[in-house]
Amino acid sequence: MKNSRSVDFQAVALGRMIGVAWLLLLSLTSCSGSRRQELQCESHQTEKHVMKRLFLCSSFADVADLLPELVGKERGTVTFIPTAALHEEYNLYVEEGRAALERLGYTVEELEITQATAEVIEQTLERNDCIYVSGGNPFFLMQELRRKGADRAIVRRVEAGALYIGESAGSMIAAPNIAYAQVMDAVATAYTPNFRDFDALGLVDFYTVPHYGCEPFEESAEETVRTYSHLPLRPITNTQAICVEGDRTKIVSIDSTPVSGGE
């Protein structure tokens, strides 16, 4: 009887061990399947990665015909942000930029940041294919974008594939920081009395210097280049534009082939 009970006990114990091992194997198999699903999901997300696209210029009306260098025949709707020029004495370039977009076949929807709620800003940016930011004062522009949360909303849309077109101040705020713009524009104005935060959109890792060699900015643009030579500056004239597509950047000119290769 002792031997029989011993054998029965051993058989039961062995059965339990086999059961535990089987459950462990099922668990590992399940985990492995889950991990495969995670990897497949990550791979799918990588495949869906969208390249940032930017068209940065000094005077859009002068270089609008270069936009197909970046977008080809693609057209669509544009969120048009004229806020930087709101308090500028001269702002004819705003309407010229709008007219140039419409001539190219874009449908323009104006979004004046100071008059819009955060919700309206988000909705307008979401429903349009492109974002156009006009010239003017870059400090007032960043102040108002930040105040309404539009700076973060713009970055999100560009990272999701929306084309960003920046003219003058609009091209400068695409840089990581706009402290370098102090030579060309006034920081302390009646509309920016407490401006201290020079952080910008950071859409690119370089710093556009617009209107280089062009009246009436010859001296201030040249001084900017001298003063901030430690930065990766990209000086452009009124007839040049910087096309950014993913990690590739090139300067194109209205009267010639590209003057700067990709990076």
C-alpha cells in the first residue's frame, strides 16, 4: 500500500508539473504574439511617417512661382495668418501674398490670431492643407501665437504633413529661436512691452535671414549675418526661397536653378 500511494502521489505531482509547464508555455506564446503585434504596429507607424515640408521666403509674391519646386501640381486650402503685419505701417505684401496664392489655385481662409479663440484656431488649422504666415514683426507674431496656443497647433499640423509657407517674419519663426531677429526688427514696441521669450517654432534647425542684399534691409541683414555668424544662418534675397522636405534643404532662385544643394 505504501508503494502504491507513493506511486499515485508521484503521478499526481508529475501531472501538476506538466500542467504548470503547459500554462507557462501558453503564456509565453501569448506574450510573443502580443510583442509581434506591437512590432507590427510600430512598423506600420514608421511606414506612415510624414515628412515635414516648408517653403521659406522673403517676399512670397516675388517667388510664388517657385512653390511647385516643392509641391508639384498639388493645390488645396490655406490657413492664411496675417498677424505679424497687424501693426506695421507698410503691409501691402499681405494682400500681394494672398493674391499670389489664389493665382496659383489655392483657396485661402484667413485666420487672424489675435481675434480667434484657441478652439477656432485649432479647427481652422485642422481643416486646411497648408499654413501661410505673412511677414511683419516676428516678436509680436510669436507673442500672439504663444498666447493662443497657436504655436503648438501649427507645429502639430506641420508634423502631420501640412505644408508651411513662411514669408519674412513667417520664415524667421520657423527657426528654434528668434533672438537673432533683433537686428532687423524691434523687440520692445507698444504691442510687445514685456517680450522676453525668444523661443520659436523650431520647425527647422537653421535660421533664415530674409531680404539679404535687398532694400531697405541691406545693412540690417548684413549686420545680422556678422553678429550671429556662430549660428547656421541661411541668408536669402527677395527672389530666393528655401525648400525643406524631410531632412533635405535647398535654396532655389526665381531666375536660376537651385543655388544650394540638399543637406
